[in-house]
Amino acid sequence: MAAPTRPADAKWYLREKIIFVPTLANPAVPTVTELTGTSSLDVTYMFYASAAKPSLSTNMATAPKRVGDGQTYQFVGESQASIGEVRYSFDPQSAALAEGRKAFEKFPAGTTGYLVYRLGKNRDLDITATDKVTVYPVEAGEQHETPEGEGEGAVVAIVQSFAQTGPKKLNVAVAA
């Protein structure tokens, strides 16, 4: 057997880009045009660090005990995928289409589309063909104004739940 290898870590810090896209022709093969088009919105600098991230929890079901068993065993059960509450910047006094309202205007309750996450590459770099992304189909819930931060550092934000509405497409390549 060959000696074990130790792969280099892929850093997360400052290497996370999040884009909302209303439609994708094929979520398993998103294109550069779809992810960078005028209908998409890069929310990387709009979402606060306190915003929920996609998560997955899986039940572990206990197998029935047999007469002679001194131990019980488990099965992998159902998994529940979720996004949860996202929090993003909001300027309630800004004009329509202003920077401070873009996410607010993009996500009225009932909005559907895809949150696309690119990890491991500088967040300021544009999406390019062959980048790997994970695509989550989502539906947005009600919006609510809330403070983000505390005391004199608090700012106005929107808190809004996002539901994951179908299976994710994990680590798929972006097409040209």
C-alpha cells in the first residue's frame, strides 16, 4: 500500500461567493452567463456573517434489537436540508434600485430561484468556466426589519427565512 497523503486545506475565509439566480436552464450545469447575467445578484457583500448557511441533518434510526443482541445498531435515516434565516443589508430610506435595497427588492416573499455558492476561491474574482459551485434551489419567506449588531454599531438589516426546495447540485462545474 502507498504511503498516506495529506491534501492541502482549501481555505474558506474570504473565499466564499454567494449569488442568487432566479432561473437556471440546468442546475447541474450552470453557465457563466446565467451566474453573471443581469437577473442574477451577487449577495456576497450583502449577506451578514450571521446569516444561516446551507445545512444538512440526518436522523440515525435504531435497528430492532434481536433476542440474542447485547448491542443495538443504527441505520442512516432521513436527511433534512435547510438554509434557514439569512440576514442582509438594507437601507430603508434609499431610492428604488439603490445599492441599499437590491437584496430587499430581489427577495419578496415567495421568490424562488437558486443560491449558488462558490468556495475556495477569492470572493472578488468573477465566476469563470470550470469554477466549481454548489447550487441550492430556494424559496424566500417573509421579510422583516431587524437590527444587525449591537448598540452604536447596530445597522438596519432584513431577516428572512429561505427554504431549500429540492436537492442541491454539489460541486458542479460552471460551463462557458
